[in-house]
Amino acid sequence: MVKKCYINQIGKFLPGKPVTNEEMELYLGMIDGVPSRVRQKVLKQNKIETRYYALDKNQNTTYSNANMAAEAVRDAVGRSKLTLDDIQLLVTATCQGDLPLPGFASMVHGELKNKSCEIASLHGICASSVLALRHATSAVKAGEVTQATVVASELASRLLKARRFEEQGYGKDKRLSFETEFLRWMLSDGAGALLMSDQPSDTGISLEVESIHIKSYANQFAPCMFVGTKDRVTADDVYGWLDYPGYIEAASAGAINLHQTVNMLDDVIRVCINGVFELVEEGILDPNEIDWWVTHYSSHIFREQAYELLVRGGITIDQDRIFTNLYSRGNMGSASFYLMLEEMFNQGKLQPGQKLLCIVPESGRFLFGYVILKVVGQESASPKASTPIAVKNDEIVAPDIKTSGSEIEESLVRRLAGVWSDFENRLNSVPVIQKMNEHRLTIEDYQNLLYNLRQQVIDGSRWISRAASNVTRKHFEIRSAFIGHSSDEHRDFEMLESDYASVGGDLDVIRNGTKNIGSEALSEYILGQASRENPFNLIGAMFIIEGLGRQVARRWGERIKEQLVLEEAQIKFLLYHSESDDIHFERLDKAVQSGILTDELVDDIVKTAKVVARLYVLQLEEIGNF
């Protein structure tokens, strides 16, 4: 019989006193004595006000990572009726221990000096805390242990000291890259520990672990946050500091620098939120039942992006029910999750019966943890928290589609969001898009992109017109919307030809071109669907194709403009579609809200979106193949 698992107490350790924004460089040091040029910009975005460092003002370490982890465990045990010797399983999580070997759990066990017990070291970045929680929960639920302790601890400041960068030649004449420096003004040190059991506490509250869900997308993305040099870490090859001839060469090359590929962070947020939608669609998560959204994020700007994506997917959250302590404690990596729970647990924010959804994204190589907890036990004497979350249904902005709030419309929106997320993942693996994202695009690549797009775009108004002609009189308004859309698309190919010529392309070549096999398949499929009576499943096709214009075209256009040093007049097609497709989506809104949706049609729309997404990717993959 599977047992239940409860978090009965939570402890913490925060080294030293809170460090203000003005004091940061006193602890981390100024590189070559020069104040940072980007510190204020980063702090304005992340809105962190204080953090903690296990360093003194001479950049000397004041606590080891194992010290801090052990202190957090002692704090948790001290708040309970247990002793250290009651621990049967010790599980640790961290980005980096104090030593490459042995495992971090061994070092923490050595610090605690409790009696022999089972241990496990879970290595990773932020979501390693969820991996550690999963390990302990599984052991408790299986009846293998009755008392387990999980601790997550981080000491990132050691990687951020000015002297490390000075030794690589950074200073007045050589500036540190933004993708490395911005992490200096974001990361913090500290530890959090959970006491877990198969029985709830007999006093106060406990957190029942209802479910844990972990999803890795490392098969689809290159590393985003890593210790290493950018030119030696790609989707296919990962080289570390041990691959250099010696330690000095590795350090000089920056192979021990902490690095973040900033332009991948939008994808991290998107994929993370899509994971929430998947839990809803699978029936695992009901947003209406969640009282607290305990959300780990590294910068306030990501909170805003995530919130917008949730709203587009039909989930509107009372902002007071989103809990974080980022602003007062900084980003503590794997420890952040436990330290958020600790503050809520020990400061009277939780009441029996409440449910928590804990979201822990990890940008490392796209790993996401989702934990659902339920508060059980005796009511706290502390003041009750405010009214539970209210979900507003008057107007919900979907992923580029507005709904009237009906259940069937919201379900369609969430399912399309899942299709879109998979679509963007596939797009990012297409060679020409990889070159664009990695700043390797050439004028010839841009010409080939425009050449291939033109052959498919010229058919755009054809399939929309055909679809309009097959809409019956009963749905006159939708038919009118299709006709209006066709009129908008009629001369798009001319703008595309103009861009092609402006970057050296021959107009006769592009005008007499042929479709590649992906474009051929895409056009024939959509034209075939448009020939059906009332082809409303093409809402799925429009969602993908117009969604590209609205959500991706400007991003591509700006990257092409920057890399190839072009004028806006040379990327008119991409920039125009990023704005004009707002109008097109208003027509989609009306179609979705018109009352035509049935369960069968929703399935058909989603399937059509999947097919069009796959074929569009094929079109880009087959650039140059005719």
C-alpha cells in the first residue's frame, strides 16, 4: 500500500546580514577597480533589493556550501521534536558542491555528524531541488523510510568574485560580456531544508506532497546556463574545463565562468508555462483549486512574461496569490524553492485546506519541476491569509486568441498553446533558424529564406479565398472575415520580392522560382482543407501561420537586421507582419467566439494546427531542395 508523504518542518540558513544593492560591489569586488556599467540596468529589471553572500568584503569565503546546508538541516530539526539521529535518508541538491568529489550529500552528512543513514546527491541547477524532493518522497511513499531530510544549498558568489575576471584580463580595456556579468547582480547564497515523514505533524500544519512532475527538454535545446565558454558549448558538443591542456589555460579562457545565454530565456518561460497548460489538459491541475502559486524566477521581468502567457492560456491569477521572496533574498538557485516554502510555512501564511502549485524552472538545459502541495493539520494562530485566488472569466486572452470565457474555447486555447510550444521548439532546431539565433546568418541565407517563403506566400490569398467560397450562408460573418483576410494577403508577396531585391537578389529568379518539397506539401494540404464545406478547421492553420507573423516575425527581422547590418526597408515583409497580424487575429477571435465550436471541431482545429506546424518546419528545413 502506497503511503502518504508530508513536509512537517522547514529550516533555513542565510549567511551574514542582508546585502543591499549599494553594497554588492563591496563584497563581489569591482573588476580592475571599475564600477559596473550594467549593474543598475540589471537591478532595475530583476527588482532585487537585498541578497546574501557567504563572502566577506575581502572576497574570502565565510561558510562552505556544506556548512550552510548542515545549518539549514539543524534549523529544521531544532524546530521539531526530532534529533539529527532520527534522519534515515539525507538528500541534497546544489549546483556545485565545495569539491568536485565526493558527492555533496557525503560532505553534508560529514558536517552533521549524525549516525549512519542513506544519502543521495542530486546535482543540477534550480530544479535539482524538485529532483531531490521527488527522491525523498518516493522513498517515504514506498515505505522504505519514515523520516527523510532534503536540503538545497547554493554558494554562487564564489564564481562571481572580481579577481576571477581580472585574472582573465577583464578590466578597463576589456569588458566582461553581459551574459556573464548580469548573473553577478542576480545570484545569492543560502540553504533551505525540509523534514519529511509518512505521518503529518501532531501539532501545527504539514504540507502533504500530492504530486510531483518533472519535464526535461534537453533533447530540444542547447545549454542555456552553464559554467564554461560560449564558443565551446553548443547543442551538439559540450566541452568543459577539464578538456583544456591545463588548469591555468582553462581559467584564462573563462572555462570556469558562469554563463547565461540571454536570448534563450524567452523560450525557457514559454516552455515552462506550457507545462502548466499540459497539467491542466491532463486533468492533473485545476487552477481554480490553487490558493498559492509559489513561483521561482530570477528576475521580475520574467514574472511579467509568465503572467501574460498564463492569461493568454485562460488562467488569470490574483497577483496577491503569487508568492516569491526574490526581492528580499535574491536568486538562490536550487535553494530558492525551499526558502519560499520556509517563509510561508513559518510566518503564518498557510492555512489547512489550501493548495500550493510550486513552479521551478531551470534554464540550465530546460528542466522544469511542478509540485502540488496541500496544507493539512491544525489551523495556525497567525492571521489568516486573504481571500483565495479568483479566476476571472469575463475575457481571457488566449495565445493570440481572445475567448468569451466558455470552457470549450479555453480548452482550445490551451491545446493550441501546446501545439505552438512544440512548433517553436522545432523551429529553433531548423538549420537556418539556428544560424540566425547564433549570429551566423549570411546575406545568402537571408536571400534563400525570402526566396522560399515567397513561393508559399503567393498561395496565401488563394487558400483563404477558396475557404471563403466554401463557407455556407449560415455563417456569413465568418465568410466575410475570410474574404477580408484574403484581401489583406493579396499583395504580400510583392513586399517580399522587394526585400529580396534590396539585398542583391535577382527579381527574375525569385519570380520564376519553384516551391521546395515542404512548401509544396504545405500549400497542397491547406488548399485541400479549404475545399471542404465550412472548413473551420483552418482556424488551426491561421493560428500557426499568422502566429508566426505576430509572435516571431519581428524577432527574426530584428536579428537579421542586426547581424547583416540592414535597413528596415530591407526587412519590410517580416516587420510588417509583426504588426498587421494583430488585425488578422481579431478575425480569429470572432470565429472562435461565434458559437461554432464543438468537441469534434476543436479536435479538428488542433490536428490541423499540428499538421501545418510540421509542414511549415519542413518548408524551412528544405530550403534549397526543389
